[in-house]
Amino acid sequence: MGLFDRFKKTFKKEKKEDINLYEKGLEKTRDDFVKKLNLLGIKYNKVTDEYYEELEKILIEADIGVNTVFGLIDRLKKRVKDEHVTDAADLTDTIVDEMFMIYVQGEVLSDRLKMNDNGPTVVLMVGVNGVGKTTTIGKLANKYKKQGKKVMLIAGDTFRAGAVEQLKIWAERTDSLFFGKENTDPAGVVYDGLEMAKKENADIVFIDTAGRLQNKANLMAELEKINKVIDRIIPGEPSETLLVIDASTGQNGINQAEEFKKITNITGIVLTKLDGTAKGGIVLAIREEIKLPVKFIGLGEGIEDLKSFDIESYIYGLFKDMM
């Protein structure tokens, strides 16, 4: 019995809280992707080269990623040979099982943020402009406030018009502490903000940063300086550096992740606007090609619609119509 078969037996008993949100949020991907998979199973009685070619196309169109798809097809062919599968209709569970294993990769993955036991936990948020970074920070502030944490937001994106004010509004909306100044050195703002966080005994601090990836050298220098300041004020921090990616940008999001990995130490991904795209397979591409876990996903516009990523809920949201 494969990983996914075992998972199906226990999922509905153990995972109830966010099932509806995952179902709704992945509806566009599911309607497009699963419909094509079902039609493929009807079109081909036998597993042939033509079947593999069409399957490959379907997977790539779901934005799973070309390299990831090639690897998946190779593993699928091996399993078909080893398990003597001839009927194409019998392959569905195997395909899902392989997708499940692409993400898990034999590891125990945590969607929880690493926390600092000796002072404020610092989370550095990075990403290009327009991906929903500031809004994501606001939603994360809401999430951790509801867990009883004392949250602080620091506006490190000091030169983009309106960025400081936008984050301040989110701080007020979530009843979080706030520090920010416009048109000044971001590292200086981070320094003063963290000093305030220590005095106020904040539990968790989210730092917004600039997203000017087109000027990579300057951004790298800025982030290096910010990281040094963070470590000086709170040794060992930041605990996490999260890259925010707009899921609807597809493979461009993968390119952004590759570029940001060169600039700073990314520990996880926040994938926004997953509900607005049929390319939900990007989750698997990120995991396989970038080797980073997805920590949070945006499944709607509401303040409660940013969820800790759960691979089982994700798989269920994609394939519930086939179970």
C-alpha cells in the first residue's frame, strides 16, 4: 500500500478543520487538472508511450515544473514495470502517490515557525513588490495574535511609496506593536525597531523588506546589513526568512525563489493567491526544484485565509473528486 493509500484511510478522521478551505481554494486547479486526468484514464485503456506524453503535458500545464515532471514520469514508468501495471485506469492512485512523495521526500516537514526561546522571534519577510508581502505580514500578525503572542511589525521597506503606512494600518488592525520611518536607512529602522521589541517584550517580530530584485546587488547589500543588525540586537536571529511568492505567476515564482536564494538564506515559502490560479502544482515544483518547504498558503482574500501549509490537506483539496 502506497503513502497516499494509507493517507486516504485516515485523512477524513484526522483532518477536518481546514478541509473546506483547501477544497475551495484549490478548486480552479482541481477542475482543470483532475478533469484532464480523468479524461486521460478514459481515453487510454493501456499504458502506452502516447499516454505518458499526454500525462506529461497535463502535469506541466498544472505548473508542476518541467524537471519535476520528467522525474515523476521516470519514477512512474519504473513502478509500472515493477508492479506489472497495464491498465491506465489503475495508474491514478500511483500518480497521486508519487506527487505526495515528491513533496515529503522521506523527511518530517514542519509548517511551524522556528521560535526563539531567549527573546523575540524575528521573521524576515522578503519578496518582489506586488506579491502581497505586506498583506501577508498582516495576516501572519493576526494569526499569532490569536495564539496569544505579543506581535510587532517593523517597516523595513522604507522607500516604496505608502509601504510604511500600509504596514502601520495592518499593525492597528491586528493590535500589534509597530515601528517604521519613511525615506531612511532600512537597517537603522530595523535596529531601532528591535530595540523597541526587546523593551516591549514582544514574542514575535515580522520585518517587511524592499522587493527591488531588478537591482540585485543593492538588495543583497541591504539584506546583509539588516541580517547583521538583527544578529547584533538579538543573537542568532532571524529564526526564519520567508519568501513570499504569488502562485499565479507560475514558473516566474520559481525564478524569483532561485534569485532570492542567491541573495539571502531563505528558510521557507509563503505562497499567496493560490485560490486564484489553476496552476496549484507550483507547490510541488517549489519543493522539488528549490528544495524549500512551503510554510503558508493564501487560499482567499480574507484575513483568516492564510493557512499553515499541510501537504495532506493540499493533496485532498486537489484529488477529493477522485477518492
